[in-house]
Amino acid sequence: MQPHRAASLSRSLGQLLSVIFAVTVRKVRKSHGNAVIALFLAVMQTLMLVAVFYVMFTVIGIRGAQIRGDFLLFLLSGIFLYMTFNSAMGAVMSADGPTSPMMLHAPMTTMVAILGSTLASLYIQILSLSLVLGVYHLAWGPVTIEDPLGAVAMLLLSWFSGTCVGLVFAGLRPWAPFAVKLVHQVYSRANVIASGKMFLANTMPGHILVWFDWNPLFHTIDQARGFTFINYNPHYSSAAYPVAVSLVLMVLGLMAEYVARRNASLSWSAGT
């Protein structure tokens, strides 16, 4: 009986992974019918943010005061993690809910939809990151990252944090769709400043730092810069904090999603 049970589990796992893969591909292609254009739009969004902040820092005159090293790499290290976080959060929140027609198909579940959506957002962001850094490396000069594995780990942690925050929003959305959508928009806009992607935690006064260190994205960005630059050692951020906050939010989000799924009603879709 044991080999048969193991075969059944492996077959079920294989079917689940195939469904998640299909949902991920569908989400990637849903943003645009042409995958190349979808990637181009993601890259252009990143380049626009880089251009805006580059001009802003240059005009203000604090470009060289941020960090000793490649200034564009300083901007990219914040913008990429910020976009990865917000993209994952938005993807999970907009994933198919319990009242979606997709749930009528037997292999499909809300968790599969959520996993497919957030993996699709990660896929687009990694491709965008690779393309931008590749072009920058070939066109302007070598990209030097002190600890690439640590920097990538912070990118993945930003994605995981955004996924967990989006999971909470997704679980609460059926109960108060308008309020949750408003809070999500406010939080996304606030992250332009609250993420700390324009600042260094080591240079911030203590009375200002308290307005930022509640945000897990602030910690991942500051830690990523510690892995990116050899002469920057983060003192006021921690990689353990976003992990702990994300795990707590994941549990709360799963509980909220479970309650929403158990009480799913087709009338909820009228307000979304």
C-alpha cells in the first residue's frame, strides 16, 4: 500500500504543479497578448522611475551624498525591490476569488489562482531586472555587486512580503471591496516614500527612522544595498523582521481567505 500511496501523492503533486504552471502562463499573457511587448512595458516602467529619480536627485544636488558607488545601481536596487513588492501585492489581490467562474473547473482553487498570479509577477520582474542590468552592463560599464546571492535573496524576500500583504487584502476584499481597494491604493502610493528606496537608513535621524522601520520593504531594500555595495553596512534594518512580519501576515491572510471561501456568495461579485 505504501508504494501506491506514494505514487498517488506524486501524481497529485504533479497535477497541482501543472495547473499552477498553466495559471502562471495565463497571467503572464493576460497583461498583453504578446509576451515581448509585456516585458517591454515592464522594462519601460522601471526605466521611467529610474529617470524620474535620477533627474530629481541631480536637480536637488544630493546625488553624490547617498552612497559611495554606482549611483544608478543605488537607484535600481531600490526601484526593483519596490516594483517587485507592489507587483506581487497587486497580483495576489487581483487574483481570481471564490466566486470567479474559473473556480467551476475541478482542478482550480483560489490558492492555485493566487500562486499563479504571484509567480507570474515574479517572472516578469526577474526578466525585467535581467534585461535592464544586462543592457546597463553592456552599454555603460560592468555591474559590480558585492554579494549577488544576498541581493537576490532580498529581491525574493520583497516578493514574498508583497505576496503575504496581498494575501491579507485578498482575504478581506469579499467583505469590503471598496474599502480594501482604497487601502491598497493608499498603501501602494505611500510605498513610494515609505519604502525608503530614495534614502539610506544609516543616514536617517532616529526621529525620522521610526516612520519607516515598520515597513518590511524598507528593511529588504536597505539590506539589499548592504549586499550590493562593499562600503555600506546596514545598521538600522534587519532581514529577520520582514521574514517574521510576512509569516504572520501569511497566516492571517490564509485564515481570512479560508473564511471568505467558506462563505462565498455570488452576490459579492456585484460589488467588485
